[in-house]
Amino acid sequence: MKNLQEATERICELKGSQIAMDAFVPAVVDALSKPTRARLLESFDAYAEAARTVLLHTDVSDVVLTTFERDVARNRALVQHVEVPRRSAASVPPVDALLLSTTHVLTFAGERVLTSASGFFFRRGEKLFLVSNRHVFADAATSHFPDRVEIGLHTNPKDLTQHTVASLPLYRDGFNLWREATDTGGKVDVAAIEIPASDLPADAVLHAFDESHLEVRAEEITIGDALTIAGFPMDFHDTVHHLAVARSASIASAYGVRFQRQGCFLTDARTHRGSSGSPVVRRRVGGSWPTSSVSWQLLGVHSTRMDMRTRDQSEDEALGLNCAWYADVLLTLTADG
């Protein structure tokens, strides 16, 4: 550059080119079919990971890296049709999508709060579902019969302190609105309830798991693998930013085998009341963008702690084992028809 004016003009040209691309890319994505968008997303993730590897081994500034990650996130969101506003280098760091996929659940009987639990969002086609345990919505054994639930939602991606709640009825005309499943082992302790778009605030900020998070992708899953369980144990969470907390866990029984003929497997983790309905996830092998939900594989839905009825309360420690229902039941719960 010969002088400051030439440099300024070049910056203006780059800005104009960027704005033009911002208009062009959404138009192209809108013209693509869903299967094509899925293939595009997979290919884009691979190329972005390759570019990230090059950048991390190149002498570039933090501004370059921050801008790269911001635009990767924005372009992924365009392909997924998820609203994610552009961020400046000075804005808050991206939050892991797992935390925006997990929500606090309160159960009510009228205006009376009954219990606190956890849940997460799952999208199937155009429908959005809240997933939690069946016993969160109804449990005859404990005479727990709420008539509605409230879930927490963020409303500003740049300020996570801005938060609201949405109320979802559990019954209509005397019939329950949630979906539940039964298999050869009996009732499955997982339930899903559709969230009508009209029940969500227009500015709701959330991520949702989908069918792609259930895919194995030729990755071996076996006993001892590291897991994460994100939720609201004993109602504990970041009450300022309204974010869940996570427990480290591991697979504690033969994965893919129905533990004691039930549709579940065991995890080894410290869990508490309020964790019911938490997603049980495993970090994908290959290192996708760390704040993207694509980096997580949804394996199960945490249900309850497991223990020995014969355990001596004074002599024996609790087992520290938990039941996680296989997440593929969501394909049944969220199917049309």
C-alpha cells in the first residue's frame, strides 16, 4: 500500500465484498434441499477443520482466529437455518452449544411448584421437542402429577443474563400431550413433548439436537469412554447466565447391550436430584469446532441413580452408577403419525 488513502479504499472494498457474500450465501442455502444441506454441512465441517489446523500452525494474530471461528459459526448456522447474529471481537465468547441445548425444567400443579428437573431440545424436521424423563411429567409411584412445566430460554446471544421462561401445558382435553414409549422391557423413562412455535418468544436463543447427533459415524463406542452429563443437579446452575453445569462420566456397562434387558446402559458419575432428563453426550472423535453442537454425540438420557437395596448405609458407599436410556428412542418418540 502506497499511502493511507489506498489502504482505506482497499478496506472499504473488502467490506463491500463481505456484505455481498452475506447476501449471496443465504440465497444459495435457501435454494438447497434438506439432504443437500446436510451433505454441505458435513463437507463444510471437514474443510473448516482443515483450515483451522493450518491457522493454528501459522503465525497469525488472535483477531484472525477469532474472526475465523465467528464466521465458521455464522455460516454453519446459515446452512442449518439457525439464527446466530454476527459477533465482534469484543463481544462475549461463544458458549458451547451443549449448554444452549439444555434447559431447566420446573413442574407445576396450578401455581404450585412441584419439582426441579433437566431437559434438552430435540428437533425433528420442522418440529421442536422438549425431552426429559417420563417420571418428570408423571409418576404414579410418587403421586407426582403436574399439569404444566416451565422451561428456561435465553433471549439475547450477546447477553446471557437476559432470560425468560415458557410454560407448556401437559394435558389438553384430559389427554397427555407428551409422547412416551414402551419396549420389550416395559416402559421407557424418556418422554418428549412438542413445543409449538407460538409458545416460544420470538427472540428465543437455543440449540437443538437432531438426528445427526445420534449417528455413530463409524466411531467405536465402548465401556469406559468419557461422557458428559449436563443439567441442573439439585437446581444448582449459573443463576446469572442461566446455564447448566456438567458432570464428567464414563460408560459403566456394555454399550449396545440392554442392561438387565432394559433399554438403558449405565454411567459412572456423581449425580443428584434435578439431573433427571439431562442429555448424556460424548465428544465426537476428530475435534469439530468446540462450541458447536456437531461436536457432540447424543448417547442417552439420564434417568436415575442405581444402587443396591442391600447396601449397608453405614458400611458401604453408594455405587455411583446411573441409568441412561438409549437416545435412539427419540426417533420413535418424535416420528410423525
